[in-house]
Amino acid sequence: MHRRHGLLILLTGLIVLASTCLVFAASQRSGLPFSVHVIEAHTAVIEPIPGISWPPALESA
């Protein structure tokens, strides 16, 4: 069985590049007035960014 090693290497490189771009984009600021820090798989902490006020609908009760 003949494998196309050039094509496999190209696809692997494309997958690595796409994954790197996704991780980079996810780690950048989103422009929202809060930041989210994942503690565990099902737990996250939402913290306001200092100096930016929360919208009225999101203020804590």
C-alpha cells in the first residue's frame, strides 16, 4: 500500500498550525468587561477587569 507521505506531512503541519492559532486566539483578551479563569473541568472564576464597570444586568446581587 502506497502512502502519500508528503500529503500526510502537509496535513499534519496544517493541523498543528490551526491548533496553535486557536490556542493563541483563546488566550487573548475578548473585549468583555470580565476575565474567566478555569479552575477545574467544571469550575471557573469570573472576575471583573479593574476600572471597567459591569453592565446593570451583570452586577452581583
